[in-house]
Amino acid sequence: MCEDAVADGSGTQPADQVIALVDGSGSITAWSDGARRLLGYSAAEAVGRMARDLLTAGLPEAALRGWAVREAWAATVQGRGRDGHRVSMPVHAQPLTRGDGEVLWMLTAGDTRPPARSRDAEPSPGLGQRSGPETADDTAEHYRRRLSIISEASLRIGTTLDLKRTAEELAEIGTDRIADFVVVDLLDGVLDGNEVEAAPPGRLVFCRAAQRSVLEGCPESVVPVGHKLTHLDQSPPGRALATGRGSRHRIDEAAMMWWAADSPDRQLSMEKHGIHSVLIVPLQARGITLGLAIFCRHQSPEPFTEDDLTLVEELTGLAAVCVDNARRYARERATAVALQKSLLPQHVPPQAAVDVASRYLPACAQVGVGGDWYDVIPLSGARVALVVGDVVGRGLRASATMGRLRTAVHTLADVDLAPAELLTSLDDVVLRLGREQSAAGDLGDSGEVSATCLYAVYDPVSRRCTVASAGHVPLAVVSPEGKVSFPDLTVGPPLGLGGLPFEAVEFDVPEGSVLALYTDGLVEDLERDFDTGLAIMRRTLGMHSASLEQTCDRLLEALQNGRQADDVALLLARTRALDTSQVASWSLPADPAIVAEARKAASEQLVKWGLEDSTFTTELVVSELVTNAIRYGGGPIQLRLIRDAALICEVSDASSTAPHLRRARVFDEGGRGLLLVAQLTDRWGTRQVPSGKIIWAEQALAGASPQAR
């Protein structure tokens, strides 16, 4: 194996061409090997630092204010070396606009000496060099080509936050301008966004992220993209990874022995295609080694030169920063998706009120995970709450905020707040979260905490639905006959504005109707407006389907293209109704004498339902609740029994004052009624209604599967 040294045969070093890329904030994003030689900072030490820290004097005032100027400039700048020495150098700055609109600055400085000759071959024509004596025009042309390649690379590499695409972009520009065959191998785990750990001794495990060839189909490759491969520690790739420096190789008989030991298949491919020159460069960013880029020549007769190696190191340095950005983003996105899914309902318990089906799809990787959520919450009286919401923002912050709001909705639903009141209280929660995050300086890019939410309560006894909306997209209702409508809701402001009211709308829902709750990501994207999406949704929901799961799939197929620009939360609920034989009610006068009759009526109803075993407890509950209603509430009073998965006893009165448990003392004559109710039943509570309040208690039925609350 022949591994060429950095210097040429005469000991002359290559030209110290300083090249750096600076983003709009003044932070260094790429650092050439020439810059390392001149100032002493490695790429890992320089990338991420502010340009003004290393270029300490002579920068234009506009650059010092944040690189706001958008015209090329030239100035004599003083650089600060790693050991403290000062270097004065002419610097030329050229603005470059990337595909995503971001403006980068390419700073170049250094002498204009012709690049040193490599001892093993003439410079590559790909860099604009030719054999024979070089003139000043040759030198100028050489640097123009070199800067052209770097400029092109800064525009073509890192256009997305997709790891594989970034690796492909490096391979593409490599085969377009420098090599005949390029592979990019990332260390195992990098593609998943994981932290890179030190590799165990022996064989280094990589994953093929990208490959490209001037030949159709990459016949030189023996490892398909996405497959794993290994390199020996002492092989050329292994040593390049260990030293952190690029290397240049002529593929002679000695070198082929190493490739044969590393992989016989690679050796056969290299011999078959006549690969005669190889560059191996590690991908390093922020002090982390991410993988290797290998550049090969077989169609081009000229071997790689030392100047080619320097150029490739600069390109891979730029690509490595983009790969690391994508890796960090992939890790954060995976964490956010996992958090999001863990916070969504893992299992929706069987409901007497509705059958449900749901879907959640995170946005594509380029956009980031949002804060969409849905929920199904059992309520008292066999009712059910259906919730869907969307937190403004992306990433972990949005997912965490979503989790806090979902918990708040559960807490508020447990105290049986009406939909409009629940949204008012939830608005206060969002305002408090905003104040907390503002005080902590943790509001992120949006500068605020905001969310939309739709909260619907369906009652299978009355077959009515009550809905309140905080800036959310409309609810869709599909009748049993397949007619789709969007009820006219009074849409309140998004959560987080504060001080504005919310109003609820109530309407009848025939048994067998489907309620569709969703977020805007389902119907709206960059290529389709909201109204068009609603029209497609209306048409799809109107198709007959006995399965809610099938309807969910149809909606996603009709409205999503696989690369949605926003999260999607979808909840479908087909309504049921409790038969009149499952409900019994009695209107009672506010007379203590009626308590005995109420107990008797309840007992007789339990006999009709075959629930004689529950008679004792039910009589006691009826007695206590009716007595309290007469004593503290006043008429009109109503007693209602509901036979669902559990036996529910409800007593309503005209007072809005909620009862509470208290500790009765030894000689107190009262105060023990609700305590007994709480001990004899599974759950009890109270909820406000327009006419007053309802106190309810619930008992599990033997042999029935109680609802998970």
C-alpha cells in the first residue's frame, strides 16, 4: 500500500488557502484544512464558534452587527492563532444563498502560490489543472474552479434535515466534479440519530448511507444502501477513522492486500473496475466522528493529488456539519414522536355511548413533530367526552405542552365541567404555561404558548351532543343515511389569548351517526386549501362503510400523500343510544315523606332488571341522595336509574351548591350520608346543569365489564 504524505517530494507545503463558511448569525459552519494550518484551530474547534472570535480586527461594521450586508466585500483582517499569534491577511467575502433561502458567507484568504505538486501524479483536470508549466492564468483558473466547487457544495449539501439525503448530496457533488465513484458510510446508529459511541476493537460497523457512480447502477459497490458493513481497525478506512485525518492511496499490489483482508468482495470489485486511486476522509463535526466518505477513480486516468485531498476534506467537513445537524434533528424528532405517542391514549375502553377509531400521524421529518392530540374520556351518566386539540409549535416543547394540556382536560372533565366552562378553565391553564415559560426564557420560536381545542360531550340517554370550540376546525357529523354535515358552531378564540368567552352548541344526534374530530393537518397542506380538503373529507365520509377503521384508512388515503406538512390527529365515534328499558326516572316532590316511596320504586325497578343483589346498596344511596336534595336543594327533584356497564343512580335538584364530604363527630346527628355513599359505591360525584345540579353514584354490576375510568 502506498499512502502519500502531505508534503511533496521537495518538502514544500501546499498553499495555505483559508476557506471558511459563516452563517447569518456570524457562526462558523465549515473550516478548511488551510485555515487549520494557518491559525492552528482544527475544524472541530472552529465550527460553531463566532467568526469575530477568530477574526478579531478588520471585519466590516455590517458583519460585526450580524452579517446583515448582502454584497461581497474585501478587507484586510487580523486573525488570532490558536497559540495567540496574530496573522494579517486579505479576506474576500462572498454571500451564497442556499436552496432553503439561508444566506451563508464564504470567506477566503491566503497566498496565491501555485498548489504544490504531488509526488505521485499530476493534479486532476477536475480542478482545472493541467500538466506542464503553470502560468498566473493557470493559478487564477485553478482557484476559480476550486472556489466554484466549494460554492456549489455549500448550495447543494444540507438542503434538508434528512440524513440519507445529505449523504446523497455529498456523493452527488463528488461524482459530478471530483471522482468516478463515491460512497458515504456512517457509523452504526448515526442514521437513527443516536449518539456515537467509541467503537470496540476489531471491526468497525458502518451503515451504507449513500453511493453514486458515473456508471449506471453503481456496479462498483458490493454493499447496497441501507446495509451494514465492517472495516478492520488497521485497514485504510479504519486508520483514517482512528486518526481523524484524510488519506490518499494508490491501489497497488500492497494496497490491494489490505482491501482483500478487509473484504474479498471489495478487492474483486476494485480489480474488475480498475480502481486505481482512492481518497478516504472521515466525516467529523463538533468533535464527533460520524463516518467515512470514500472517493474512487477508475474512468479518470489521473490519480488523486494532494490538492484533491484538501478539497475533499473541505467538502466532507461541510457535509459532516450538515449530517450532524440532521442526526441531532432525527434524534430530537424520534424523542418527540415517542413522547407524543406515549401521551396519546394507548387503549380506549369500551363505551356504552360510542364506538371509536383513531389515527395519529406525525409530520414528515423536514417539518417536525407538532402537538396534535385526541382523547376519549368517560363521564358520569354514561356520557362520553370526545376531545381533539393542536398545540402551536414543533418538537419536544410542543409534545410536552400537549401532554400537560391533555392532563388538564382530564382533570377538568373529572369535575364534570360543561364544555364552554372547561375551555375557559383550559384557557387559564395555557396562559399560566405561557407565563411560566416566558419567565424561564423557554418560549421557543413561536414566542407564545397557544393551542386550539374542540370538546364535545355526547349523552346516549338524551341522544344529544354539546360542543364548544377554541379556534379549532369544525366537527363533521355523518348521519346514519350517509349525509355529511358540519354543524354551525360558535368558534371561540384559540387557547392562550385570555379574557374572551366560549360558547357551546347543542344538537340532536341520531343513533348510529358518526362524529368526526380531526386537526387541520388532515384537510390542509401546501398544495390544497382548507375548503378543498373539506370537500374531499365530505365525499369520503359519505361513502358507506360498516367499519370505522376502514373509514379512517380511506380518509388518510384520500387526504394524505405520505409527506404531510403537519401532524394529523383523527378521531371517529359512532354513537349508540341507551334503550328506554335501560333508564328509569321519577319526578319527586320536595317532601320527606317521599323518600320511602323512592326507595320502593328503585327496588321494584332493580327486580325488573334482575339486579336484586344490588337492592340494599341502591336503597341506601337513593335514601341519602333524595333526603339531601329535599333538605338542601329543593324542588323540582328527579330520581333516575341507568343500567349500563354499571348501575348509575342520579338525583337532581334546583340548587347549584355542590355537596362535600365532612368528618362527622361522635355525637353529630348528621354528616355521615355521603360518607356511606362513597364507601358503598365505586364512584360518586356532582355536575352542574342549567336547572341546578345532579348528584350521582355508580356501582359495578356482577358479571358486567365496568368501564375503565
